[in-house]
Amino acid sequence: MSDLNTLTLAQARDALRKGETTSVALTEACLAAIEGAGALNAFVHKTPEIALERAHAADVRLQSGDAPKMCGLPIGIKDLFCTKGVPSQAASRILEGFKPEYESTVSQQLADAGAVMLGKLNMDEFAMGSSNETSCYGNAVNPWRRGNDDAALTPGGSSGGSAAAVAADLCLAATGTDTGGSIRQPAAFVGITGIKPTYGRCSRWGIVAFASSLDQAGPMTKDVRDAAIMLEAMCGHDPKDSTSADLAVPDFEAMLTGDIRGKVIGIPREYRMDGMPEEIEALWQQGTEMLRAAGAEIRDISLPHTKYALPTYYVIAPAEASSNLARYDGVRYGHRAKLAQGDGITEMYEKTRAEGFGHEVQRRVMVGTYVLSAGFYDAYYNRARKVRSLIKKDFEDVFAAGVDAILTPATPSAAFGLGEMAEADPVQMYLNDVFTVTVNLAGLPGVSVPAGLDKQGLPLGLQLIGRPWEEGDLLNTAYALEQAAGFVAKPGKWW
């Protein structure tokens, strides 16, 4: 079999089962693709020795006939997941040289399922960003290009390295994390599938924390079937994470029938934003018609507190970040600044954090510290928590009225050029999350499915939002949308 790295998880799994290829061959094909893709800057810590060792072990397991679905499949791991003995930096200088002595629950579950780790993937520093331009490793680059233009485009953020690697066939799939859209927005920008499961479905233990009440891990894959396969391996109760749900994990793949007759799909009127590009509006309309043609009932709905979602998110997320990032002080691990004669511990904290944190992280830590300070706690943080409850109730009311899933655009635009927004007003960058943050605030599952190309030939995605804990049903609706959209475009290879 040629071009093994271009297979989906499902295709590779079936080929392994039939003896048409081996995990070692799959892994070597991906390692070769990674070596030839330096221009994308997607993989930042390569682990070929670990990969080949796991691939050999997977081949033995496959021959014994007792192998889970993910056995032998080569994947990438976002640099936010702690991986034992392998640098886990969260793309920050402050964690330079940090090699954990433990494995995150999600990456351990994938390893136990026989998945092969190829290496660690680029991302925005501490998962703060929408364009992968805040990384200490430099920008990850989108494998797609606009028409005949050579300008480098963003793969989205914060899981930009994961998105670029999957879209460019450097790995069969990758892990991502989503705090305000960091799986779904990059998935939309590179034409792949990404699902953020219900909050509590995947353990957060061993994942470097950004905003603990919003963070959730999920898979980034080439199609919906692969998302179902990988999500099942990543989910499950974990006693080490107090927010992990003690619920059985269904066979998500078995739920992909593509039959959505009688399902009710809500179209929220508040997501029709002023200045939304016509192409996004047209794609949304096409997606609506596709679901209607597949037998779903389309219903206009209202989520009245949507307009408060971004300001609420940008109070709560920085507040939690300022608390979580207080542990990076140069005392126990990671970077420590060189001190001058007479400097005390306060100077060490100040210099270490000034050198170790990038500008966006510093900005959010300062915003978070401000909204948590004595004089402003009630005016900002407590008020944001109350509005968050109202946003969550909007969704609960819609689902209680019989809606099964909600269809929205995934992003307000196609991928933009690297450097085009970073120097502008940071609030402009934050507006990229306008369609995705509500899902995190409400703790719901959301999936981005590639559905078309814009006039410059760049992928555009649609988002489906589901009921809590009903990822299987959500993935089936996404599968029906994927079948109808028939998106098969791939980026032309220039790297």
C-alpha cells in the first residue's frame, strides 16, 4: 500500500486487521512525512524511538488477535498533554526543559489502546490564542494556501499544530484541547473534523491547565468516523480528576448510521452576526438544506444571551488562568531567571515570569488578576458567572423544547494570514471565537465538520452543538452532514 500516511484511522485499522500493512510501516510513513514537513512547524518534539517501539509492540498485539480499535495507529499529541520523559512545555519558555515523570490520563489511555505517539505538536502558549502565533516554538503554518498566493496562513489555535499535522497527513489523527474553540476553529481552518466533548467526558488530569472549568480534550481527525473511533479511546471516568464524569462510554462508531430522519435541528437567530461574510452565511444555509434533505426538521430558535458570551468568556477564562498559572514561579521546575546580587524571592518571581511568559499570556494573567481583585470581584467575575448560568439555561431551554442539535458556522471567516491580526487590536483576534465560546461556557459537546471552500479555495466548517453526554447522537448528525457535503478537498503540497 502506498501513501500510508494519507489513510484515515478507520482505513488503517482495517488494513492492519487484514494484514495488508503493519503498524511499523504506517509509523515509518508518518515519520518520513514529518521529516519532510519542517516548513509547517507542526511537530515540535519528535519521538521516533518511542513511536517505533510502540509500533513493534502493536504489531505483536495485532497478531495475537486481541487488539483495540486504535492499536497500531500513529497519532500526534498536543504539547499541552504531559507525556512521561518527553518535553511537555505547553509551548511556553517558562516550562523549558520540563520532562514530566508521569503521563496524562488521555495520552495514557491512547497508549493503552495501542496508539503510537509520533511526537508533540505545536500550539499557542498555554492554549491562549486563536492563530498559533503565541508559541515559543514559532508559528505553526496552515498547509492550505489562498489561490495562487504564497502567503503563510494560520492553522487556527490553540491546537494549530494538531490541525496542520492532520490536514497535511503527517499523522493519522491528533489530540487537541478546547477551552473556547481551540479544537473546532483550527479544524474548520484546515478542513478536518474536530469534536469538543461534553465537559467531564475526558479526564483533564495531566493536561496543563488554562481555565479549569472550560478546558476539555478531544480528537482532531480526517473525518467523522475517525473522530468517533478516537473519542471512545480518550473518554472514561478518572478518579484523579474530580470533574470527570462516571458514565459509561458508548461505542460511538456503532452509532454512525447517517439516519437523522425526525431529528430536530435548531438554527439560532443570534448567530447571524453583523458583517458576517456572505460565504459563511451561504454555507450555513446550504448546511441547513442538507440536513433538511436528510430528513431532519429545521427549527428557528433563540439563544438570547449569546451576545454576552465573548465578554463573559474573557472574564472567566483569564481569571482561571491567572490562578492556574501562579504555580509557574521558577521555584520547583521550568525556567528560572538569572538573579542579580541582592535580589530576593520577589525579584526572582518577577523576572522569571517576565522572561518565561509571552505577551498574550501576560495580558490574560493581568486581566484575570484584575477581575479577581478585591474591588472588582463582584463587578466582573461574579457577574460573569451569573451570565454564564443564563447562557447555559438558554441551551437547556432549547433542548427541553425538543431540539436535538444546533447548527451554526464554526468560524466567522476562513483562515487568515499569519501576522495579519496579531499586531492589530487583540480584541479583533478574540472575535474569532464568537461561535465557539458559548459551547464551553455551557459545557456542551460541539463538533466542526468541513463543508465547503471559499472563493479563494480555503476550507470552511460548520458547527453542530449537541445535548450534554450525547456525543454519539451528535456525531451521527455530523456524519449525515459530512455525507451530504461530500468534502474531499486536500491542500496542494508546497512544503
